[in-house]
Amino acid sequence: MRIEAKQVKNLLMAVAVMFQEKRDELARLDSIIGDGDHGISMARGAAAACKKLEHMSDQETMSEYFKLYGRTLIAEIGGAIGPLFGVIFTEFGKHTKNRNELTAEAYAEALEGCLLKIMEFGGAKPNDKTMVDALYPAAREARAAFNQSCSLAETAERAARAAEEGVKQTIPMRSRRGRSKFLQEKSIGHQDAGATSVYYLLNRMAEYFAGEVDFIRLQDKPDSQRRTEKPNSSVYISKFINHPDTIVEEMVQGYIKVYGDRIHKLEYANVIARKNMSPGKVGVVIGNGSGHEPACLGFVGDNMLDANAYGGVFAAPGPYTILEAIKAADMGKGVCVLVSSHAGDILNSKMAIDMAEDEGIIAKAVLLYDDISSAPKAAPVSERRGSIGTLFNYKMTPYYANGHSLEEIITFAEKVRDRTRSIVAAMTPGTSPVTGEEMFGTEPGEVLVGLGVHGESALMTYKNKKCSDIAEGMICALIEDMPYQKGDEVAVIVNGTGRTTMMELMIYYTAVDKYLTKKGIRIFKPLVGSFITTQEMGGIGLAICKMDEELKEAWTADTKAPQFPNFS
């Protein structure tokens, strides 16, 4: 079968339909060692790409079809999934440029290009339990097949089989990248969803090249061939929502109606920006996933963030969205992008900053990491993830941006980060408003200590402990990690993660205060409330930051951000 431009367009639409069909299976795999959004994200990106392809002329080159699909995934999905899977298709676009036919040579070269780009871009290596574990053997087998003068169909078939074997090999592996790495030993025994998606993609391509499948719209298929799901399944999610697909859009609509005197939504992007930007000021922005409200929509306003690029539930916004936030905040002096250390946030922010610089905007990132439970103490602190402690930077860095240069602001933000430590504990899980699945499980009387902001695995488990014992254990861990010493003055955040009552937070804070006082560490302007949540997770996050006079001024400065209380 000769694969020319028109066949590539049909191939990509067949791939898009396949990912919609596999949505539930991929979501199930990801829910075991991830946050359950992989299948939903791939299906959403595929649907958007399919729609664009259907409206695209049949006279385009195969390179343009591949590039369109890849760029759509990057723009529509966000998180780490969008950029990484988008690279696959954009690399195929690169290696088919100026070609009239997709050959076995171009196919092998494209897979090798994908592999190198993804390993460089995402940092994953073979045996890290990621999509690389399917892509690596596939690329090697494709090269071997081409060297043996195999046809395109034979080359693609051998690559697909190698990817399938690679997927199987992920089962006994321990995760070393992405959110699932925080599960540590618990990730063993489960198949990686990203690797599975690579296999399904390559298998669909092989089937198409062999003439076994063609593009058939999902709605045109017989009922028996469509993706099966519970009728009206969304109504069974126990939350006050209308439909899982529209929750973020409807939330933002309500938010703008309530606080539209201070902030506004950009018409052309998922960005909340403050009104009345200050000319000549360095902008400060954040990109984050939804589902953690009031973070970070509630922190946009005078003397806090200039703009917030928001993504789907627990998924970082795509680079184009972050780029629009950067552009909205740019008043001619550059923009500081605060990046919470999670794979999707890092990848998308890096791409956005590169694009901003291409447009003549000076933008620089500060990576925020504060969670002591997310990497061994012997490891570099930069390997830790961002958590509750990022709130110190969201509050202080934008205030400091008044009257200071971009370089000075970067230095200040790093100072705040380096003085901050945090840890989270929870006894009841939140529920994803998209999948309806609980994020983790606990037994009666258990408290998991060391959770991530998405419900990632715990460092330790307390059983039948009093609040004072739990609080003392957590604050002791933070003090020893820094270490904080007698005579230090610290700001303290006690953060409710969604379900926790003010009664519980105040009882917890009392124990923290008592312990720090006993250690001779003074507390400056503590903050107690629910600021960075994980839906209705019943837990408490504790963060401390060593203060000096410069930080005190920034911490206590009044703000008009709707969801941050003023100390005065």
C-alpha cells in the first residue's frame, strides 16, 4: 500500500478514533499508578485533532498533517502528556517534509527522532517505566527492519510488536519519572499507561499500513464497536457539577461573575489576569492545573499574581496558554514564571518561555520545590516537587516585583524557595471530578504522611495517633530537613486540603505553635485556612519559611487578590 498525503490524513483520523475508543482502558491503567486522566486527555486531544483534520484541505502535505496533529495535542491536552505525545507527531512531520510518500526509511528515522527528542525533553530513560520503554524497542526494531529491506508495513508491524513487548516489561518496573514515581514500590506490578498508548498508536499505524483498518468516524460505527461506558455516567459523580467535561469552564464563568471588578478572563485563552496592570513592572505569572481552588485563580490581583494560566483538572496548561499569560503580564520589563516542580508544569513552561522569547518577550522561570517527602534527603532538593510551600512565593514574589528588575526578582523568588519546607498528611481521599475515582485508599484510623497535592503516595503511615502527635512529627521533620534553629523566625502555613474543618486546623496549629515555641523558634504572622486543596481530600499541609525583614514586608503587604486574606 502506497502511503501518500491523503492516506496520512486518514491514518491520523483513524488514530484519533482509536484513542477515543481506548479512553476508558487507558484511564483505568492510569488511575492505578497515576491520577486517572491519561485516557481522558488522549481522547480529548484526539477529538480536537480529528476535528481540525476534517476541516483541513485534502491538498496539504503529509508533513503538515502530522504537524497539525502534534500541535493540537500540545495545545489541547497540557500536562506532560500533551508535549510528549505531541513530539511524536511533529517528529513524523519533520521526517516526512518534502516527501511524497511515507517510506520505511522515513518511518524508522521518525521513530528514532521521537525517541531522542522525548528522552531529551522529558528526561526519561529506558527502564524508568514511561512511554520510552515502548518507544525505545520500537525504534530499534524499526531500524533493524529497514536495514533488512523490509517494506513499510513490515517495518511498522515489527515496531508495534516490539512496543507491545516493551509495555509488558513495564509491569515489574518501579516508576522513576512523573507522578507515579512517588508511589515508589507501590508502582511495581502495574502496566504503564503512557507506554500502552505508544503501543496502541504504533499498532494502529501498522494495521493501517497493512490495509487492515481505515478511518471510520466513531459515531458511524456499529454500537458493538463503540467505546462502552455507563449511560449518563457523569450523574453518578457525587459532586455539585453539571458534566465532567465542562467543570473548569463553568467554574471560571462563576468566578469572573463574582470577582470581575478585579480580574478578567482573556477572551482567546484560559488565562485569568488582573485588571489595571502596572506599566513598567515585571510581570509574575503561574500556570497550574485546576482542582486545587482557590489556588491559583484566587491569587491573581494587585500585589499578587498578574496572571494565572489554568489547565484541566490536575493537568498543567499547555504552552500556548502559558504564553498568553506571559504576554498578558508583560509590561515591557519582562516576566517571571513561577513553576511548581511537576513534569507537566516544567515541560509546558519551558516551551512557553521559548515561544515568548521568539516574540521578543524576556521571560524566565523559577522552579519551586518544597515538599520534603518527595525525594530522599540525600538527593538534590531540586528533585522535590512543589507543594503547599509554593504559596509563600505566590504571595511574596509579586509584591517584590514592584520596583525591582527581573534578575532581582528571580533571585528573590529563589531565596523564598530555598528557605521553605513543606509536608502534607491526609486521612481521607479526594475524588476526581472527571473520573469519579478516589485518589487513594486508607483504613480507619490511618493518616498518610507525605502525600502530594494530587494525592500521590505517602512517605509513612500513622495509625490511631492524636492530632498533636501527628503535628509534632510533621513539624519535626521540616525543622530537621532545613535545619531551622533556635532563634529563627518563621512564617507558618497550616493548609486544609479540602474537607478539613477550621476546628481541626486550629487544633493542629496549636500543636505546631507549642512545638516551635519549645524549640525557641518564633512564629511570624501564621496563615491558617484552605488555600491549596485537592478537591475534598481530608488532610492538612504544613509549610514553614525562614523570614527576614525583606520577606516580612512582602508576606504582610495588603493584596486585592480575592482569596488571600490580608494580615492588617
